[in-house]
Amino acid sequence: LKWNNECYQINKRVLGEEHPDTLTCLSNLAINYGYLGYHSKELEYNKKCYELRKKRLGEDHVDTLESLSNLAFSYGMVKNYKKQLECNEKCYELRKKVLGEEHPDTLTSLNNVAYSYGNIGNYRKQLEYNEKCYELRKKVLGEEHPDILTSLGNLARTYCNLDDYEKANELYEQCYELSKKVLGEEHPDTIVTLSDLAY
């Protein structure tokens, strides 16, 4: 935190507040505050970084979209799920426009939109977005990519939220078998999936 703050202050003084390098330092500073559990500070710096990148680089720039995604994450950490959803939806639409629907960053944003709907308790919408994300990832990345395991796990959790435990169990079994094959039986993610399946 100390060194990131110093880096930010020096860059701000030498290069100016809106210089891309200064904004990278500001983004790193926000991440540091998050790691330390200072989520209000994290939100403050992510908000500032997003606004400055939007002003300097434009709303559609990949760095601006990264800041928007970080801002959504920060809103989630302070439990402002309505704002989290708003930012994630905006990021998804812009990434779809700039990068295309099948780009890995767009798919991450799609996954984040699903997650946000889960946070506000709209599990039907969460399911809709998780299913879309799973199908697109499968098409783009193949059936054995680690991101497929994430999408399968998210789908299973969504079915749990909808009280459809039979479908959730089926997906957890599929995820567990695939995880064993792709990551190995003793990988931490495989063990978590086995725990979810047992639950």
C-alpha cells in the first residue's frame, strides 16, 4: 500500500492526474485497499479511476472497461448490489460492442451480470445469464477449459437457489468429473466441487 501510494503521488506530480500510468497506479492502489479490507476506500479509488479513464481515454477504451468492472466489484464488496448490477450490465454491453460477444473479457462480464442478479435475488435472470455464458464459453473455449468448470459450478449453484436440487446435483456431478479430468483429483477446485456435491 505504501509503495503504491508513493508511486501514485509521484506519477500524479510528474505526469499529471490523467496520465495512463498515473491511472494504473490509482487502480493498483484501489486493489491494495481491497486486499486490506478497506472496501469503502477501494470503492472511492475505483470510482475516481473510472471517471478519469472515461474522461481521458473514452467510455469504450479497454482500460476504462476494466475500471468499470473493478467498480462493479467494489460496489459488491460494500453490498450495493443494485449499483453492482448496473455497472456489470453496462460493462457487458460495452465489451460486447467493442470486443465482440465471444471475447473472453465479454464472457467474464456476462458471468458477472449473472452473479449480480443472484445477489439481488433474481435467480431466474441469474439462470438465464449463466446458461448463456456456459454455452458461449463451451463454443469458444471447448468443453474442458477451466472457465467451463466455473460456469458449470455457477449453473449448479443457481439451480440450488431455485430449489431444483436434482438438476443442481446432476451439474455438480458433471463438474466434479470434469474437474478431476482437467485439474486432477487433489486440486483445491476439485475438492471444493466435491464438497458442493456432498452438500
